[in-house]
Amino acid sequence: MDLTTYLNEKRIIIDNAMREIFDSFHTVPGILRDAMEYMVFASGKRIRPILAIAACEAKEKSIDDVLPFACSIEMIHTYSLIHDDLPSLDDDDLRRGKPTCHKVFGEAVAILAGDGLLSEAFRIMTDARFTENINPRILKQIIFEISSAAGAGGMVGGQVMDVLYEGKEGSKVIVDYIHAHKTVAMFRASVRVGSIIGGARGKELKNLTKFGESIGLAFQITDDLLDCKGDEEVVGKRLKKDTNKQTYVKHYGIEVSKLKVEQVIEEAIKAVEFLGERATTLTQIAKYIGSRVH
């Protein structure tokens, strides 16, 4: 199976599972549900939940147990996008080729849609209808992994530093911190969640964690590069908006940034060599992230 087919098939599986989850929102006000669905089903790449699935499959385990957590990760990611686009943060009008959530539903509903997605993600992870087959000890570890990556010491903390240093000179140390927390943390958690459910422990889990960190950094540096030289119609959002932000390109330059992407993709591939042929999909995803144009 080629990677395009794999990604498309997994997107369909994730979307179907997300539809089932949203069908359980019986008491959610209509406009809130509409706003949440608007961004969740806005043709995202689903790369984080797919990574959770691929890591689980690399350990030759069924994806049934990881799927609810993969969906929860995507819900958390989508909440972060809704909030990032708000006027008080990035003030974006376009996301995934569509008007941003606050442009369609208003700022207040957009904020609450993000809040709803974040909260519901954790409800799904603890709802017996979706995760009854998970060992309680493993469930606790997974919730810890995801909450740590999404919270103040992870994505939210990275976002705060991104805001605080906008328009300032900053430094390589600052941009490294922002990338490690705002982006890499959720990539690492996605891979670790799939790996843990797949049964990875010890050195195996350490290597898979390295894989997640490496491709997460590659993803963010590529985003920085695309903001400078990407095609807005292809990327699906406003570009050249990060000139006042702390980016890899600002502090390292375009050529060094490109080389860094190549380096961390090589590190990612090397980290999962121990899986042998079972690393094929992960390796293909790593290469895709390093060469993406949107």
C-alpha cells in the first residue's frame, strides 16, 4: 500500500469514529455543535491521530483500542487551531482553505467551541463506551501523556511564549522552546500513545518517542519555511504572517532550516530502524512531513 492510500484510508476511519463521537452529543446546543463540527471536519490532514494509529500498528496491534485516543488528540489539536485563529492571537481569516471559526460563528461561540472540544476530548478518553477495553493503569498513563503535552507545560506554554515574544528580537533558545512545546509536544504524545497501547516499553518506547519528537520538529520548521515561500492557495491559510514571530527561519535562515529538516527526518527514520519492515509506514510518514507543501 502506498502512503497516499494509507493516509486516505486512515482519515476515513478517523472521520467515521469522530462522527460516532459527535452523534453522542445529544444535549449540546445546536450552534455550539455546528461550530465544533465546522473545524473538526474541515479537511484537516489528521497527521497526529494517524501517527498514533501508525505507531500502534507498528507494534502489530489492532487500532480499535487506540482510535478513541487518536480522535481525542485531533479534537485537542482542533481546539488549539480555533483559539490560535482568534483576533486576540493570530487574527486569521482563513484556515484549511475555509473562513476561520470565529468568522463564521462569531468570536464568543468560537472560544466556547474550542473549550468544548478540549473538554469533550477528555470525556471521550474516560467514557466506557469508547475505552472500556483499556487497562486502567494504561488509561491513566495515556491521559497523563496527552494532558501534559496539551497543557501549561506543553502546547499552551509554547503558545504563551509565542505571544510574549511576538515583535521582539528573541533568540534561538526562545524559538527552540516555542517549537518544542507548542508543536513537538503533541507529536511526541501522539506517537507515545499509539506505542504504549501497542505494548512498547523501555528502549522501544524511548526510540519511538525520539521519532515523534523529530518529526514534530520537522513539521514545525517546514511550517516556518512554508510561511516564507509557500503557496497560500495550496497551504490553505494566510502566509507571510509570521515575520514578527519567533521562527526557525528568522534565527537560523532558510538554508539552515532546510538542512535541519533533513537532519531530523534522518534521525526519525534511524530511531525506528529497530522495527524492521514494521517501520515502513512510520518512515514514509516522516519523509512526507519533511517534503510537504501544505
